[in-house]
Amino acid sequence: EVCVCFTSTGVASDWCLFLVTATVNDKAVSTNFLLSLGRATGITSLTSKIPDASQRFLGVYKDAVIVVSKIGIIQSLDAKSGAVRWKREIAKGFAAQPAFGYENLIVASPGNPVFVLSLATGEIDSISQRLMDVASLGRSASGDEVIGDERGHAALFIGTRDKPSLQFRVVANVAAIDPHELHRRNHAP
């Protein structure tokens, strides 16, 4: 018996929808594929095998799709051919959903290091150690880091500062941050 399931959220480009599927057989052997489905037809135009992982997050940068796996692997694949442009294994896993920007990507690994990577090259632009356990990441409208933890704290880090410019507490786990709301609060008169 074979089961096919989605292991990523979908991300749309101008010409297609990208998503990742996993095919699992009765021996629990998994095969993972990045697919692109035509926007107008829904017909699969790309099938590219990628490393196994339980969860992935996708982003589009120019003519590439960026695949961030929960197990710590980040890949840039050509959106048309599926060829790997670059691949980075920078952590044993990621603690939160990554935050995609226009030119870079923010990921957090267990133990609190936060990495900023170039989407064009995969090179690490910066590494910072945060004093809070990262449960969620975001970017403000101006490109600053927004971090939330499991105890309900949220913080905005402006520029390359190591200490937060704004902190506040909400009533529960900060599983998803609205970075635009934090930016608005920080710049309110």
C-alpha cells in the first residue's frame, strides 16, 4: 500500500504553484518530491526528488524555489528544471517556521542561534545568539527581526542590534507573529 501526502505549504510564483509531496509505502520508506503545478491548468511541470523530512517551508526568489526542511537543510532549486543551485546544512533542525524576505531568509535553530542567509547564494549574512527560546520568527515591514517564544514574549530587533528594541508579553505561546503589528506598535506616535 502506498500513501501520498503533502509535507509543505504551497507557494505560488507568476507561472505555477510549488509544493512538496511524500510517498510512503507499507515499509515506511518515504520518497519526497518538489512539484510545480501550472497556474492555469494544474498540470505538473516539474518533479524533483529532494531529501526526506517531515515538514518543509517554501519560498520563491527570482527564478528559484527555496526549500527549507525542518531537519536543517536549505536548498535553492531552479524553478524550471529542479536543478540544485545551492544547498546548506547549517543546523540539526530548525526551531520555528523560517521568515522569507526579499533578498534573505531568517532561520532559528535549537539553542537560540538565528541565521540570516542570502537567497541568491545561500551564504550566511549574519549569525546572532538570542536570549529567548525562539518559537516563531517574522520580519517587520522594514526588514527587522521579530521573535516570539513559547512563554508569550515577543521582541523586535531593529537592524543588527543584539538586544530587542521593543518587547511585550501576550497571554499565550507566540506561535505566529504578525510583524506588521509589531512594526506599527514600535513606530506609533
